[in-house]
Amino acid sequence: MHELSIATSIVELAEEEAERRGVRVVAVHLTLGQLSGVVTEALAGSYDIATAGTLLEGSRLVITEAPVVVFCPACRERRTLPSVQLFQCPQCGTPSAEVIEGRELQVTALEVE
């Protein structure tokens, strides 16, 4: 389960920042793209394991899922896909392989006290 190694990396990153600033982290905010290859539920469960015995023990992992956004060559516009099963423009039906967003795995904020 690679989600545990990802959770461990997130905890290490947040711990370093908390120590540097002299604060306590109460929540880690994460943006997770639909194409990131990470299972949200597995990451959330792994986060609890990864924080055990660390400065982040008892903190929350807040995950915001990011949709897949492609560039439609026919419309020349960014389009959000309604499903990751069909990579075509939802407006005109043109196939699109140019992914602009949706692969993110990014810590966006730390809630501290």
C-alpha cells in the first residue's frame, strides 16, 4: 500500500514546518487529483498510522478532491470531465488527451495553533 509511504512523507513535511515555526499542527489540507493514483480512503487511514507517536498525532487530514480538467482542441477551452472513464470534451464530444489538472497530490495548507 503506497498510501502509507505518501502519508509518512506528508507527516514528515508537516513536522519539519511545525518545528521550524514553533507551532502545533491541528490539520493538514491536501489536494488530491482524480488521476493521482491515490485511494482517498486508504490515504486517510494511513495518515492516522503515520501520525502515531509524532508531533502530528491527533491532527486531521482534510482532503479536497480535484477533478480532471482537459484542454479541448476543438473548443480551445479548458473543460472539466464529468468522468475519468471518457476523455472527451463534455461540450462538443472531441477526444482530448491534454490533461491540465487532475494529477495533483499537494499539501495546500497547515492549520496550526
